[in-house]
Amino acid sequence: MRKKNKKSKKLDINQKSFYFKDYLETNQKHKEIKNSNISQDRVYLLFFLFFSLIMIFSIKIIFVSLKKFEVYNQDNNPSNFTTLRRDVVDRNGVLISRNVKSFHAAVKPNLINNKENFLIKIRLNFPELSIKKITKNLNQQKYFYLKRGLDQKDKEKLWSLGEKGIIFEPFESRIYTHANLYSHILGQVDYDNYGISGVEKYFDKELKNKKLMDKPLQLTLDTNIQHIIDEELNSAIKTFRATGGAALLMNVKNGEVLSLVSLPNYNINKRASITDENYINKITKGIYELGSIFKTFTIAIALEKNLVSPKTIIKNIPKKVKCSVHEISDIKEFPNDLSVEDILIRSSNVGTLMLAKKVGEKDYKAFIKKTNLLNTPEFELEEVGTPLSFSWDKCKLETISYGHGIAVTPLQVTATYAALANGGYMIKPTIIKQNEYPNQQKIISASTSKKINNILRKVVTEKEGTAKFANIYGYDVGGKTGTSQKYGDKNENLNTFISVFPSKEPKYTLLVMLENPQIATDLIYDYKGIKIKGTRNEAGWNSVYTAGKIIKKIGPILAIKNEEFYNEHVAKKLN
């Protein structure tokens, strides 16, 4: 037994512990389980992170897809665009002026790596820019403007140069959708959006009124009519080789100006200093002796004072009249006896002078005062002229009677003709669309107005009339011509025609004026089917001809009923 025990002890001493071995294996298993748990935690953590990233990107993609998409380019700028000036529209709501986002091109010299190469690029692409000035600015290392008010073409050119030193600085630019068409009316603004001329200056505060920013300023002008008149007047200047011209279309009832054209004009989108006086607004700023169109005023006063009737015969009209040191005569030879209406139809200087003497200086002065012909006209433009003052010395009444010795604006004369045509009410010309118009002063009776309209119609229709080429089929045109010398320069002439139509119930008056026209030797006139070649340089042969072409085109737009056509074609079918 003891031996066995000893043996057992011996085995116990030499043999590794069973329990120790088991413990090591168990411990290893615990370590593996523990490591396994850690690995799984890492997997879960990574999965969670990836899942979170996927969710974030998914939400971002959804957000971007729902948001209004804008492609980023050089035009994008973090600054908000807030309109500084209201739109301007015509009577039909056609846009003619608006503020848009534009750019100045500036340069940061420190960002230009190769200045010589930069200058070569600028010279090739923009030869109009001063390289000497640009070189100086580059050397001074100061931020400077390369070109202000870029158009899209120039902007793309500069962008394509690939120079990071070129900075596109945003600003609000005023654009004019019809360029030259309204140059003498709209005017311009400076780079700080302050009006400096025309409507832009006159209504500067109203156009910058934030409370009215969503409501455009509406003018009385009609873009379609303005375009037609501008086109016909340009054509007339070429045909008659004139140095300039002007036209004004006005509503005789309320003074609304539907068209105002002065040529030459200019592109108001291009900022250029214009010093040539030929570019002034001839309708509102120009001061002219308008000649024989004043004869209508003389006749109107004589009729209003009941001194004569249209059929009254003025006998023994002399060929010449001596007045102080002056001698007044007619261009043509007229009969010794002429009716009052014939004096206007044939345009007799001496006959009109004799009527003026019947009227007298006092009543003529009163008429001039009522019509405000010698006052600065009230009009919604800064560019208005002041008529030349004069004293009523010897011969002033006689010369004024036929339009010499008195210089006024075409705007004032057209407004006075509107009063003669509309029943005798003086109107105030306006280019702003209004709901109500001011009360009007009466200068002649409705009876006198009707007589004047009848005579003006005969100036166009009668064989001896001076405005035959304005007898446009169906539009019942009446009017008076005026041929005179330009005030201050006896070598220049001015040919004018003022028309009213339809003369039975006048709605509009149209003035057409040509400066220094010449005889159109190649032009063949068509008068009632008869072909006539131009031989004279008078208003009846150029301004009248031009007015006729204009009325023929704008009549349908103005919705004037063509009575002759109606009576000849429509009425017959109805009967």
C-alpha cells in the first residue's frame, strides 16, 4: 500500500497539473471570446458610421434636389440684387427701361503673374483702351478699373483671357430696350443710378421710391408708332438730304404725347459725352421761327373777334408792303382780291398782314398770352427751351402775323394747334399716363374752331393749297405748312408742316419738321394718280410728303375710321 502511495506521489510531483492545464485552455477561450466581442463592436461601430454618412449624404441630395438649382459661374455673387429704380413702360405696358445686374472689370495687379503678356492680350482684344494708362496702373500696384459697364460680349472676352487678376465687380446697370428710339425722352442715369437727363432726371425721386418699386412708371408714348415715325423721318432725311428733323404726335383732347422723335438721335445704352447742338431735343429744347404756320393763329383771332368770316373778301391786297426799313412781299404772285380762307390756303404773307392790322396789337398780345407761347413750356423733361423775348416795336405785329420775328418751341406751337382743333380748349402736353387731366382754358369758341378745321382741310384738298401731298385717302387730313429760315443763321432753312386729323372731329395733331432739306431730284411724287417730279424746296414738297407717309401708316394703329373707304366699299354692301 505504501509503495503505491509513494508511486502516486511521485507521479504527482513529476506530472503537470491537470487543473492548471484546464485553466490555461479555459482562459484562452475567454480571451478569444473577449477579442471576438471587441471585433464585433468595431464592426458595429464602423457600420453605424457608414450608415450615418449614407443617411447624411442622402438627406443632402434630397435637399439639393428640392432646392432651386443654379449653375455656378463667374456671374454668381453672394450679394443680393435689390432693384434701385423702377421700370419705365409705354402706354401699352411695353418695357423701355429697367435695372439689371451688370459688371465693371477691375484689375488686382498683384495677381497678374506676367504683366507683359497681360498687356499684349488687352491690346489685341481691346484696342480702344489706353495701354499707357493700364501700364501705369499696373506698375503702381493699385486696384483699378479696366473697363466700366461691360456688355456681355466684352465680359466673355475678358473671362476667356484666363487672368485671375481680372475681377468682375457687380453693380446695377440701367438698360434701355430700344436703344436710340427714346434717347431724347428717357435720358440717362450715372453709375450711381442717379438721373442725369430726360425722364430719368425729372422723375428721379419717384423712380427710386421703394414703396412704388413694383409699379412701373407709365408713359403716354406708343412704341409701335414711335418706331414708324422714327423710320419715316430717317428716310425723309436721306431722301431730302436734310441735316436733321423732328416729329411730334399729340392727342388734341388731353395733350398726351404718343410720339416724340428728334433726329439725329443716339444710343443711350452707350455713355458718351455729346456736345454737338444738332443732337438736342428739337421738339422741346429747340427755339425756331416756324414761319407760315403762325398764319393760322392770325386767321383764328380775326374770326373769333368777328372781324371777318372765312368767305370775307379782302380787296386790293398789294404785292409789297413797306414796313419801317423792311419790305414784305409774297413768294408767289396772288390775285389782288382774296377771301380770308384763300389767304390761308394759298399762304399769303401780305394778306395775313392786313388781317393782323384789323386784329390790332392789343388783341394779338392777349392771344399770345393765353397760349403761353412766350413762356417756358411746362413739360416732364429737364430739356425745355425758353422762347426769345422781344419788344412790340415797329413792324412786330406785321411780321409775327406770318411767323417771323417770333421764335418758340415746336412743342408749344403743336399744343396751340391742338387747342384750335379741339373746340378751343388749351391743353397741357404730357408724356405721363394719367387718370385725370387738368382743367383747360378756352382760347377760342367751338364755332371758330370748326371754321379753322374746315380751312385747314382745304389747305390739303384745294388745288391752290400748299399741302396737297398730305391728302391721304380716307383720313381727312388738314394742316398748314411753314417754310422759314433758321433763327440766327440765314443760310439755313426750316420746313414744317402741322396737321390735324380727322379734320371733321380732330383727335390728333402731327408736326413734322426738316432742317435744311434739299430738292429730291430723283423723287417722283404721286398726286391723285399724276406723276410729278420734285422741283421746289418748300415744306409742301418735303415735310408734307413725309407727314402723309406717316399718317398712312399710323392711321390703322390709332384706329381712325377711314371714311372714304367705308363709304365706297362697306356702306354699299350694307345697303
